[in-house]
Amino acid sequence: MLKRLRNQRGAALLETAITIPLVLLVSVSIFEFGRAYQTWQVLTNAAREGARVSILSDQTDAQVTAAVRNYLTSGRLPNAATAPIALERSVAFGGNTASRITISYPFNFMVLSPVAKLVQKSSNLGKGTLTMSAVAMMRNES
């Protein structure tokens, strides 16, 4: 009877050792993709803010870029000062002109790669930089 109990403990330990890395991978993936989605939302809103400011006739390109960078900084994005921002003020838009803001942002996963390596040693999941971009366009004031 005692021998059978020891064998069951070993099986439970083995099952735990197999399932913990998988559960950890799923949990960390949820966390990391939530961070990515939040970053994308900040980028989208910053592009909208820049487009809103750029349609005003008294705003310079420097003021538009500053408004976008302020929004990115308020959104706690770490590389806000170096994110490329493209501003086009005379884009054809349904017989009128519009202003278009394009923001590119490098996103890095923090914890996903080491946890993925627990499941598979040769995994490249979460490695490298993911470039996110957001575009917003608004019709210029006449």
C-alpha cells in the first residue's frame, strides 16, 4: 500500500511539472497581449489627437508633433520621444483636403520570450521588436 502511494505522488509531481509551464505561458501571453493592445490604443488616440490639432489653421507642424508626443508621454510609452511621426496636411479627401498623421512605435514583449522557452527551448515567440503603427485622418477646416 505504501509503495502504491509513493508512485501516485511521483505521477502528480510529473503532471505538475508538465502543466505549470503551459499555464504560465497562457497567463503571461494574456498579460503581454493586453499590454500590446493598450499600447496600440494609446497610439491610435495620439494619432487622433494629432489629426485634430493639425486641422486647425493656426497650428504649426511643430505644435502638432508636440501634441502627439505629449499624448504618447501621458500614455506612459517609454520610447515616446523617438517614435517617428509623419504629418501630411494636404491629402485629397472627397473633394476636400485632409490632414493625416501616421505614428510608428517599436513594441517589445517583456516576459513572453523567457516563458516560451520553458515550454520549448528553441522558441522565438516574443523575440525581437514589433512595430505598431496608427493612422488618423481628419478633413481640414476651410
